Amino acid sequence: MNIDQVNNDDCCGCRACEKICPKNAITMVYNNEGFLVPIIDKNLCVNCGLCLKSCPQFNTFKEKKDDSIEAFAARAKKTKDLLNGSSGGIFSTIAKFIIENKGFVYGCCFDENMNPIHLCVNKIEDIAKLCGSKYVQSDTNNTYENVKEQLEDNNTVLYIGTPCQIAGLKSFLKNDFKNLYTIDLVCHGVPSPKLFKKYIEWLEKKYKDKVEMYYFRNKIKSGWGLTSRIKFKSGKEKIIDFRLDPYYKTFIDAKNYRECCYRCKYSNLTRIGDITLADFWGIEKEHPDFYSPYGNSAIIINNKKGKFLFDSIKNQIDYISTDINKILRYNKNLQQPSKRYYERSNIYLNLEKKGFDRYIKEDLKFRKNFKVLLKNLLPYKFKFLIKNIFLKRKKKL
């Protein structure tokens, strides 16, 4: 395939092509939907083909697999780690192990302007920046180059991201570095940073306050689930159920993802990372005695490196072995990509044409359920109490 034949709808925005180009002929720019895509300078391009060879979308990377994978339900023993994570706090536990052994950890965080970026940390106190789900595509920036330099200097590196970001990193590096560890996430798909930025601006206008931080998966006040917490500069906070929020609801309904997400080649059990992490949805049915209202992780060990990481932190977590099918039952993106709905064709079309208030009402509109509205008015401690009573009764039965 010639570079001219590449359709930007196939691009995942990982930056591998840009970073591997020996002539700096590729620049990543934001398209009209707000997703990063490559632009080729034909005057600099020498048609070496390295960009296509490094693209995780056009190549299949054969990972060395062990005979069988292992799966676990798990959560961190330390309450702080458990509450900081979106599910069971496993990432932060692994990250601590890496940093305690003089390593570097890369993951997604929001910068001071609420832009999602990949960041490197090497201090325990900075791990929290990388914790928690960010349901928007992050920019890997120069992290691939930085990782390569650190690996070549014999440093240990842990990189966590979506499967296509991990694949992009590995294709850029070419070599199978023994000191590189990777964690891929079970990903539904990613909305654009542009849409998220517009959404934040809308929140600030609606509540007449600057958004200081946005937590997609709030636990402190509502427990494990799909409830966001918005922290404003004034100190005020807002807790919102995903079913009552236009951005979050559209995300969960798979209507605002990057086009390539609906054809994702990584939505299966042939994983690119050493370890795969996900929420263990349905654990109250599959392993009721192990369920925690503060979060539960599914861990899939994909190779010997993954096994080493798990063995290194297993004394710091509570875990039980599980059947991989119990995880698959509630994580459809381990079996297939998210379905593309007809609304996706128009959802970014009017992002600039309409004012965001009108855009929210017309393009991100959804029907609000009366039961959800009523439930959202109840104190979270009361909902916690009811849920725990229900689960205890179910166990007795």
C-alpha cells in the first residue's frame, strides 16, 4: 500500500508514524472532529515506507504467547489505592512496584488545562495523576521517543494505555526490550479531545464556575460504578450519574468514538499488553463472596512478563482465580468492537456549526429516565446501604 492510499478514518492517532519518520516529513494535526491525524510533507518524504511498516492499524504484531492465559478477580488491599482507581486499584499497585525499583511509569492524565495527555512519573506521590478512567483520547506526545531513550539507558519502564497505543509503542521501538512492561486496557472506544473540551466549557457556563478536575469514575461519594464527580475552582463539587449526562451517556452508548474504534482489531483475547486490566462487571453474580462496593478488577495475564508483574504485587492485593469466560460475559470489547450507530455520522458534524447549548440539546440529546432522576436525588450513603442489604440477602439465598 502507498502512503497516498491511507484513509485517515483508519488512523488511531498513536503518533508511531510521525515518530519513526527519518525525514520528519509527518506532522500530526487535529482534523475537523478533533482527532489527531498525520499530514505528509511530499517535499520531505522519500517513500521509505517506515511509516506504514510501523502503523499498528496496517500491521499484525505477533506477540509471544504462553500456552494458556490466567485470569483473576482482584483489588488492592490498601483503601487509598482502591479508591484512587476506577476499578480495583491494580494499576497503582503495579506502578508503585516499578517506581520502588527505580523505574518509570507512563499513563494518561489531565494537564492544567484539562487536556488528556500521556505523562511519565517516577515518584510514588505522582502515580495518582495517572489513576482513574479518562473517557477521551489522550495524546502520546513525545512519550514513545522518551521511552526508547530510557530503555536504551537500561531503565525499567511501565506503559499503560489503550491497545492501539501499546501497539504503536511496540512498533515504534521494533526491539523487544526486556525492561519494558505494558498494560493494555479493555477499551470501548475514544471520543475526541475537542468534544470533551467543548463539554467542559459547557459545564463551566452551566454552573458558572471553572472546572478544576473531572473524575469519570467517582468512588469516594458513590462507590464503584459509572458516576462522575466534577470539582470546581470554588471548591464546590457535582456528582452526576452517567445516565443524566450528555457527554457520558453518549460515550457509554458508543456514539462519539473515533471511526477506527468501530473496526478495532484489538477487541479480542489476542492482547498486545503483558497484562490486560478491566472492570470485573458482574462479579456480584460470578463471585458474590469476593465482591466489594468500592471496586473490582479483572486481570488477564498474557505472557511471562505479565506473570512476573502479577507475582511481584500479589501479596499487596486480594485476588482469586477466575474463568476467563466470566470476564468475557460482561466485557464485550474482549470479543468484538463497539457497534457503530447511525448517530455517529452526525454527532461531530454540528460541533462547530451550532452553539454548544443547542448542540447538546439537539445532537447529544437523550431521554432521561424518571427512576434514574429519582435515584439520583437519594443520598449516596443510603443507596450504599440498600445495595449491601440486597447483596447480603442474595448470598443467604
